[in-house]
Amino acid sequence: MPSQWGHAVAWAARRFGLHAIVFWAGVSARQKPGRHTVIEMLGAQVHQSPSELTAPGKALLRDGRHVLGSLGTAIGEAISYAADHPETRYISGSNLPHVLAHQTVIGQEVKTQLDALGETPDTLIACVGGGSNLGGLMGPFLADKAERGDGLLLLGAESAAAPRLTRGEWRYDHADPEGVTPLTKSYTLGRDYELPDTHVGGLRQHSGSSVVGVLRQQGLLDAVAYEEGEAFDTGRVVLRTEGMLIAPESCHAVRAAIEQAVQARETGVAKTIVACVSGNGALDLDGYTARFGGRAAHA
């Protein structure tokens, strides 16, 4: 699971007197030691995926496949662990339709805020990995999209390291490499696609939500993909102009928003553009450091 979801689960479990077990893509766990520490401080147990704790994890390690880990490996291991331990329950943070429906609190709040400002959105943008962030923002606006058509642009910004919506195939696939999860139809790069070592853990998945897939296949959702460097460069721009550091995943959405704004300026068409900033980047400083190092102040 992505680190912010693991953080949220650990906090919720603590509040309800439960014990949280977090399977986290190994590469992300190693890249984000600060987030790792916070999750464990909350009392959760963290396992880097793939791990020796489950049959799918052991199989991946034995065969040398997906050893960096991903959302998919973590999902597969978490489901497998829950199946082997009847006292546990599996909690999903993305992909599934009921999760996207729950996340629509994001879009509902955005609607209320826009109404208070007297604004009507022309463009809605969200980064997209498993799909909960994008579906949560755009779900409440789907009726508006049906009514306005091209008058309302829905845009998903994904990582070029996992370009499902821009380069993937529309077909049935499993969400995890070992086929533990049910087959679902969406855009996928295939279970054998080896995701590279990147700092955008929340976007590193070979497949995604069936809901997001349907929106894309029906022509309701446009998509763009950005390289990791482009995302971090955008994060620095936001910090310098707005004084806040945002998560690398969120930088993809803001990058797309900036491009949309520049296009609107160049064409002379005024637009209301909404970008969802889905996470804080304070615990992603290792990623920013890897991008900029000692040259951050001079660029």
C-alpha cells in the first residue's frame, strides 16, 4: 500500500484499539524512512513487500520477479495474509468501486467550495494510481460531465513509469503479480511488467481501478503521463510560489494543471481549473533530495 494509506490505517487502528499490519512496497519503505518510523510509532507492524511472510511474497523472491515491490505485490500479500489468518481483515485503500465511492467526500467538498466561490469547473485533474484519489474527486461531477460533454475536461495524471492509461491495454487482469486478486477489466501493463525504482509509490501499479478504466474506455477521461523528474520539478515550483511542499504523486496533477493553465493563457480562453493535491511532501524529502541534492537553490 502507499505510505499515506498505511499511515491512515495505523492511526485508525490505534484509535479503535486494533493492531495494524501494513504490507508496503519494499522500494517505497526504504525510500521513506521517516514515514516508516511514523507508521511504526503508531503501533503498526510494517512488512516490506515482497516478503517471506506469505506464499505470494516467497514465490516472487524465489523467482526474482518484482523484487522492488509495488502496490500490486503489497495487495496480493495482504489478501493472502488475511486469508491465512482468520482473525484478521483485509482493508483496501484503492482500486475497488466501494473505496472510490467512499472517497467521493473529496469531490463533494470541492463542489461545495466551488459553489461558495460562484465558480463552475472547466477542468478537473487528479493523479492516478489505484484510482481512489481520481475517482473520489471526479465521481460527484460525472453527472456534470454527461451534461456538459467537452465543456468539462476530466484529466488523469499518471507516472510515466507506470503508464496504464496512456500505454496500457483494456483487458482483464489481476491487480497483483501472483494472481491472488480476482480478474477485473481495466487498463493494464500486464502482471509481468517490472515497475522501475521511482519515488512515486502511490502510482506504481501495473493495473488500476475498473471504474477509472471504464471512464477512460468510454472517452470520459483523458490522461497524461509525466517522468519523475518533471514531477519533482513541479513540486519545487509549488514550494517557491505557494510555500507548501506537496507529495510527488500530487505533483503529477499540478504539473498537468500548469500545462492546462498555460494553454488557456495562450489561447485567450479563461478557465477554472481544479487540481487535487492528495498528499503532503514533508516525509518525501529523500525523494526531493535525490532529485536536487545540493543544486536545489541554484536552479
